[in-house]
Amino acid sequence: MNKNRWLIALSAIAIHLSIGGAYAYSVYKIPIVTEMGWSETNVTVAFTIMMGLAGFAAALFGSLVEKMGPRKSAMVAAVLFGAGQAGAGVAIAMDSVVMYWLTYGVLSGLGMGIGYIAPVSTLVKWFPDRRGLATGMAVLGFGSGALITAPVAANLMEAVGISTTYFILGASYFTLMIVGASYIAPPKPDYMPANMKAAADSGKAVVKKDLAVMSAREAVKTKNFWMLWSMHLVNVTAGIMMISVASPMAQEIVGLSVAGAAAMVGIMGLFNGGGRLIWAAVSDYIGRSNVFVIFFTAQLITFIVLPHTTNVILFQALIFLVVSCYGGGFSNLPAFASDLFGTKQLGVIHGYLLTTWSLGGIFGPLLVNTIKNSYGSYIPVFYVFAGLIAASLIISITLRANVRKQIALKAASQNVGDVSTTQ
């Protein structure tokens, strides 16, 4: 059966849209605290478990995903995530905090981690001509999941209660993920779309080759892997830090009203999602290494300027820029990894890189809260992160130089081979 690669992309979006719905957890917090009498801390612990586990699950089960293939892996993710969300409804009905942690936290976290990486390596193989756009579409779905789920969940809770809301959404996520998983399949080896193949055959375009074809074990032994890992860790930590304290920070520094800060947080979601698609699509034309240099240059300027910004509009615009870089980092990560290490074990390599997701989620809020409590102000936070971003800018420039050097060496070796075969 011939597959349509755009339907493959749509299937990936369906999966990511479902697991991305977990980011809407904040709409459950007040209703659960009010109705169940649980503490805010206990409700938040479930989300922390889920997010912390998601990144590590991607790393732990990356090799399993590669062996099982995208379809079976996505179906496993559907079962785990759907059961986690529906199980949260059972936990509410039984008034069990521990069960809530195990369902919404553990099961959903495992499903999210596996579901996140399952379609990505396949999608990259279907779009050798537009890797950035392909991963951007899928990750846009993940970033947009909360925008859809939040109002739906809020309305359902008012109409049918918290438990039933979890049952309905759990079943909906499961169905959507199963439908997406049922169509996903890898293309034939060395697949190229018709227009790309025609251009290559006619000599009008040169097909870009990956810098290397490596296993995950080989990739983690390279400097390129750890430079990319370090860059993404800082990008994620800075983004999550900004997302976690944007509202109180804006109120303290530029005097934004509570309502204005709430509106800003909503708009941040659009820049998070939009950045995932736009930055990834741009990377297909200017290169992934250049995009990360732009990320850290823009963020370095932003974190230096923000403490001295008194203009409300400029302050918000700079925050939106940081959040767009945060989203763009996630969509560029698998495309950049495939450029550097090939698609042989991309799912495993991507999973290893996503440990930065969990670590950033832990250290971003922890670092900002520690600094705020120590100095009584958010201002020092910007300078600490400016230092981290400056270091990442140096790493990104070094990685770009490495990539260019490897491309030049590869071209030179191919030219030598061409000469030797003609003699």
C-alpha cells in the first residue's frame, strides 16, 4: 500500500496533539483543590512526575521504539496515555492522591515520552527534503494540545464533573492516537519524493547527505552530540524558567496588571506553538546550526536588555521571543540530530537528547525560585541566565564550525573518489 506522506504527517500531529493536551493540567488544579480538598502541592506533584518521566521515558524506551516500529510504539503510547488520563478520573472518584500520581503522573508520563518520539524518526524519513518542516508540524501539534484541551476540559468539568471529564478526554486521546498510529509506517529505504528525485536525477539539485550514519551508541561518543545536548538543555531551561514565572515577573518588573499578565501568558502559548513550526521551516533554508546561533544571540540580547526594560510592550515582545526560541528548539532538535547522525537510530538518539526536557523542567523553575528567594528580586535571574546563554552561544558557534568542517572534508573525500574512479 502506497502511503501519502502528508497523511503520515497528519497522523503524527494527531498523536502529538493528544499527548500535548496534558499541558492543560493547570485548568484542573483549582477544581480538584476545591472539590477534593487536596493541597495544590499534591496536585502539582502529578504534573511534575509526568513531565519528569516523559523526557527520561523517551531515552529509556528509544531503542524499544526503534525495534517495535512507529505503529506498535504509538499504539503502546495510546494505551498508556489514555489509561493514565482515564485512570486520573478513577483516582478522583476514589479520592486517592497516590492513585492520581500513578495514573496522571506515571502512566501519562510513560505514554507521553513514547508517544513523543514514536512518529518523529519516521516523519523525518518521509520528508528528506523538508526535515525541519516535518518535525515542526508534529511538535506544533504537541505545543497546541493544551490550547484545545484547556477550554474543552473547563467546560466539561462544569457540565459533567472532574471524573467524567477525565474519562471522556482519556477515551478521546486513546481514539485519536490509535487512528494516527494505524496509518504510520516507515517509507522504503532511501525514499525520496518525486520532485526531489527528479531534481536530483536531472542534476538541478544536489541531494544533501547526512554528515554520518551512526548508531545511538556511536553518536553519544561524539563531541557533536554533547554540544547539541548542552545547547538544548540551556534553551529548554531558559524557556521553562520564563514560562513558569512570566506572570509574576511581568507584574513586578513593569507593573503589568493581573489580567494583563494572564493575557500575556495565553499569547505565550501561541508563540510557543508558532515558534515550533516557523523556526523549523526556516531551518530547512538557512541550516539548523545557524538557527541555534540565532536562538542564543537573540536570547543573550534579550536577557541583558530585559532587566532595564520599563516599556510594557517591549518587555512582553522580548518574552515572546524567548518562548518562540524554546518551542523552536524542540522542533529543530530531531532534524538537527538526523543531519548529524543519520536516521539509522534517530528515535534512540532523539530520546537521549530529550533528557534535557526533564532536566530543564526540574532546574529551570528551581533555579529561578532559588535566586528570587535569595535576592528578593527577579533581576539577578536575567544575569545568571545571560551567562548560561553566552556559554551556549559559544558552543553553537563551535558546533556550526564543526559541521562546516565535516561537510568540507566529506566533499573533498568524494572529489578524490571521483578522480580515482576516472583514472
